[in-house]
Amino acid sequence: MKPLSDRNRSPRRSTPPDDACPTCGKAMIVSKEELPTVINGERVQVPGVEHLHCPSCGEIVLPYEDARALREQGVEVYRRQHGLLTAEDIRTLRQQLGLTQAQLATLLQLGLNTVSRWESGRNVQSGALDLLLKLLRDVPGTLDYLRRAA
Ligand SMILES: [Zn+2]
């Protein structure tokens, strides 16, 4: 058989050959049931993140990439529940203002990587900073005001 024919057969990342539960040793199954995660000290339920679930003891195993997806989607769920701007809202607003991530961070007197973390879903903005972002979006003159204050 030619090597090329194997290209469509790469094993799925989330179903490793050894699917034994690390706690009880029973076979685990792939699941997309809701998972809990903690964002800003608050528990949120995140749907649709693939993981291994042990039907015997309830153990859950998340590959690294899926653990990151759980965190990022948890941040989005948290934002919706608290009426905060989403990652996409923030990116769109920033682009409408014609600012780079670093320029917006500087205007808001934050660390240079803060806006990048908001837009990638690694961190969630505080309620106070969310309000500042909405002022930038909704109140004419706010950008000039922040530029004078910087
Ligand atoms: Zn188990």
C-alpha cells in the first residue's frame, strides 16, 4: 500500500489508543456534554467541548487543546451572562476606531498584551473596563478624551 493512502486515516486527537480511565481503568467514551469551568471565581457551564468521560466513575479527561477551548468558551459564556462585550465585539470596536491592540491598551492604561488576551478569549475584561469600551463605542468624543488623558 502506498503511504499516501494513509493520509485520511490519521487517528483522531481526542480518542487516544489508550482510552482507559486514569482513575478506575474502565474504557472512557468521547462526549460533548456540558462541562463546568471557573471564570473570575464563578462557575459556568460550557457546551460542546469534546472530552473523554468515564461512564463508570465520572472522571473527565481533556486534551490540552480542548482544555484551552473550554477556557475560551467559558469566557464567552461568562461575558454573555454578565452582558459584557464579546471578543468579537471588542475586536470590531477596536478596528472601527483604527487602533492596534497595543494602542487601545495604552489608551486604557493597561498592559500591552491585555487587549490581545481579551480578543483571544484568554482573559475577560472587568465590568469597569467593559463600561469604558462601551463609552468608546457609544459616546462621541470619548476617544479624543482618552487621548488627551494618556
Ligand atoms: Zn473511571
